[in-house]
Amino acid sequence: MPLSNATRWAEICEIQTSLMRDLADKFPQRRQQLHNIADGWQSVKKQAQEQSLTGLSTK
């Protein structure tokens, strides 16, 4: 089933990724953990974009 708001989810994921990377710059002692979280958000973004494309191809 396609995600109806996939585009918005992708936008939110990009915002969260940016936030985590900014925090990693400010808190070097947590850099690795924050980069891991940012990578997770990028994974969710990719899944949302794939769902968006799936929704477009089935219409």
C-alpha cells in the first residue's frame, strides 16, 4: 500500500538528518551516535521516496 504523505515524510526526514548532523558538530563526543541516527533518518527517507514512487506507478 503506498504511503499517501510520502513526500512530507521525506521532507521531515531531511530536516531530522540535518538537525542530527548539526548536533554532531556541536557535540563531538556524541558524533558517532548522532551520525548513526542521521543515517537512520536517511533510510526512512529512502523508504518514503520508494513508497511515493510505488504510489505513482500504480495510479
